Amino acid sequence: MRQRDALSEAPLPLFDDARPIGSPVLLPSYLKDHRKRLRARFLDGGANAVPDYELLELILFGAIPRQDVKPLARALMDRFDGLAGVITAPEAQLRKVPGVGDSVLVALKLTEAAAARLTRARMVKRPVISSWDALLDYCHTIMGHRTVEHVRVLYLDRKNCLIADEEQGRGTVDHVPVYPREVLRRGLDLDASALILVHNHPSGDPTPSQQDIALTERIRQGADALSLVLHDHLIIGKSREFSFRAEGLL
């Protein structure tokens, strides 16, 4: 029988059919004390009271109830360059880390989904143009740490409120196919009045390429012909963004 890896996770209690009902989850006293202290520090001081690796430990506590999660938290932080990189890492890459199984994946991806929905909620039923900071926060949350290029289109109604937020494509580390006809056709299907194009640069540098500039112009021309407004094209980097509108390219 193969020995369990030192970092492998025990199943969540909800799915632990092998453990008799009512039997306690036994932890060494030092682990119990560590978890208790860390939870108390978080409850007393909030997220600012704990560094990122301990925040990751807190997320992992529920997924791995019987083991020390500190080694796994450290391994994940090192592998994906920080908490944001861990939370947004692709499932296939996460599974390569010893100790990451279904329970850990669920915990991490639930955290990612909650963060995305919280930031998105700040834009819903509000004119996007007048809540621009909320839009930028949302884009950075869902795209700023991706390892391949993603393209999203935000479709707006006549009051510039969000109708739909749709991913149009995924690509490689430096390219993603975008089809202007499909982008504009979807706008017509939704009876949209305007749109905002968003994509990320995994390199972290949001400076547009010549292909980005040419694509934006093609979509702008097509939108004009269909009485749609291309409000902006945002390129999201790791710590900043590039706005075609703000830079005078639209």
C-alpha cells in the first residue's frame, strides 16, 4: 500500500464516510492552539491582523481538518507568487502541488468566486461609467493574476448599466483570439447600447501591442456602424491597467 504523502489532505468531514459518526477529530495540542490563536487574531483584527500566508492557512483549515496546513500554505505561496496567485491559479496547476486535492480546490475556488461576486456586486444596477473604480477593482480581481490571456466584454444598456459580463476567449501567455463580428453580434442579441472590452496581459505589463491597437480600431469601426458605443478597451496588468480612452486611443 502506498504511504500517504506528508502533505496529502484528509477528506472533509462532510464526505468522510470512513470515520464513525460521533468520533472526534483529533489534533495535536500544538495544532489546536495554533488554529485557535490564528482564528482569534483574525476575528479581533480582521484581515489586516494576519499576513497573506496565514490568511491562506485559515482558508485551508476547513479543507484539511486533521493536519498542519502551514507547509502546504507555504508551498502554494512560493509556487504561485502570493495569495492572489494561489486563489486564481488554474486547477490543473494547483493539482500538481502535493497535498492539493478536491477539498483544497473547492476551498480555493470558493474564495475566488466569492471575491469576484463581491466586487461585481458593486457594479450591478449602477451606471458603470460613474462607478469606474468598482469596475477596475472587479477586472483586477478576476483577471489581474491569470497566467494566460483572457478576453471579456461588458455589455451595457442605454443607462450604461451592466447587462452582461461574458468571457469571449482564452488563449496563451501572449495571445488570445478575438472575433470582432462575434463580439458585436452578441451586443445586438442583448440589445446593448455600449460595450467595454477587457483583456489581461499575464506578463504584468498592460502596455498595448500593435495587435491590441488594431483590434480595438476594428471593433470601434464595427460598433459605430451598428450604432453601438465602444466606451473603452482596458488591458489589465498585475498592479495597473491601461485605458484606451484615457490614453486618447479611443
